[in-house]
Amino acid sequence: MSWLDAAPEEAAWADCCRAIELDPTQALAWRTRGSILLDRRDLSGAIHALDQAIEHDDQDADSFFLRGLAFLNQHVVARAANA
């Protein structure tokens, strides 16, 4: 399947995976992966990916912001489950 045949999220996911495979220190790829996982509601996966992004670039405000959103959503889901 070519890039043009894939849905945008699937193409972005494939590119992130390939970028991380080629260079596991690529903070932007980890941040993008975290963002996609957040959109997919995979909160623990998003937090892990964003932790990796922050480990490799601790000056990237977007990674911290997205990780904060993931933590917040995780808290909301936990509260709803206990209600």
C-alpha cells in the first residue's frame, strides 16, 4: 500500500514507527506517536511515547502538554469507572 492509499492517521503512524526504528532518539516521532495514541484513547501507550519524547527533548513544551492531557484523561476515566 502506498502512502496515498492510506488514511492520514495510518500513514502518520507508519512514518512514526519507521522514524523510531531508524533513530530511537527522534523526539518528534515519539511525540507524534503519543499524539496518535492519545487520539486513539490508548492513554498508557500515549504516556509512554510522550515520556520517550521528553527523555530525548526536555525542552519541547508540546510533549509535556500532550502528556498532561493523557494524564488528565486517564484520571477522568478512572473516576468514571469508580462512580
